[in-house]
Amino acid sequence: MGDPLLTISRLNKVFETKQGAVHALHNINLSVKEGEFVTVIGPSGCGKSTLLKIIAGLDTEYEGDVGLGGEQVGGPGIDKGFIFQEPRLFPWLTAEKNIAADLSLKRPDVRRKVDHLIGLVRLQGFENAYPRELSGGMAQRVAIARALLRNPKILLLDEPFGALDAFTRAHMQEALLDIWQSDRTTMVFVTHDIDEAIFLGNRVVILKPRPGEIRNVIPIDLAFPRKKSSVAFQEMRYKVLTEFEKLDELELIESAGI
């Protein structure tokens, strides 16, 4: 791993609603090294997606500091790729034109880059297919390739496999790891799936809700490729699950006013 690429210091986020102020994130402090794969998990409503949007520059109304590559994040830009749960492809464009987006495939440099990415996400033979002709997993690969086209410093993924069936989801996890190991793009991946978080991440960040705070950061000292059925993986799963049980106990204590 390289030097810290993403640095978050004293991050606080409050939403103003008709019912009053909602504290979404509180005192988040985190650094992510260049080339690292960090997964973020936590209960519903703990601010996982909000954190990702702040890193992406899609939400700039917060307190604290968020830096990328030594510069303060002030808004969205090509240095930050973002993958949503849905692929959000243009239905009137083919797969390769979706990847190129607003760039012309007639440009030799764009053509080479798109061809490289099609190979990287294993979509050879589907370059001219339209989104309606692609499976959910294929469409998400197109979205990942599109996000990588402009060589972002960091790729942010907000539960990108949440809508996929179990078989396709497992296949996409393998494909994403292949991409990461080939390209070494820094990735921050939000999920609600503990197994997925452990399978993909170098570290797992556990958030607790109301307001969202970092409960723990657990290094995943398992070599790649990882097998979910292995003893080492199950031991790591037990460790992460134990942290979630602590969250449940803490929530009960807080709700009782103890």
C-alpha cells in the first residue's frame, strides 16, 4: 500500500428536516492509503451512503475536512468514480458507447482505453449490446468500466451488487477483485453484507448508527484469493459479527437511557 490518499478528519453531517436536526455522521476520522480496498458496513441508517457521497463531493454541506490526494474535496470531479446500486446506463447507447460516455470512440486514445476496459471487465463480445440485452451483472460491469475510463484516483461503490442474485453477486465480487488487483485503483465499498465486506476488503470499517460513528476498523489479514468456506475466513467473520453484537447491546443501552 502507498501513502494516504483519502483523509477524513472530524467529519460531522447534520440534515435539517421538518422534524428537526438529524445527526447523520459524528466525528468521523479515517484515512485510506493509495491502492487500498476498504469496505464500510453498518446497520441501516448509520450514514454509509452519506459518507460515500461526501467523499465523492456530491454533498458539500458538512463540518470537518475531507481531502483527496492532498487537496480538499470541494465537489464532484473525474478524480472520483462513483458506482450506484443500479448501473444507470444510457438505454440508447451500446455497452462500449456507455463506457466512452461523452468521449468519441473515433479518438484512438479513447478507443484503446475502452477496449482495454472491456477486456478488464470481461465483456468481450458484448461491446455493441444495448443495456436491455445485458444481464444485471453485465450492466454493472459496464458501469464500473465507465467509472474507470478517466483513471480516477478513487472508486466509490455504494452497494453495487445489492440488487443481484446470490450467484451473480459472487461472480461480480470475483470480477471486482480481478479489476482491483490488475489496476490497483483505490476503492471504498459500502455494503450491508458482512461476508462481502470481508471477502473484498483490506480493512472493514464498522459504523454504528444514530449518529453514524466509527465503531471499529478491522484489518482483514487474509491472503487473496479468499474462500468463504475456509476456517480463517469463518474466524474473521466471527470477529466482525462480535462487533455487530456489541452494536446491538449498545443500542439497547442507549434506548433505555442507561
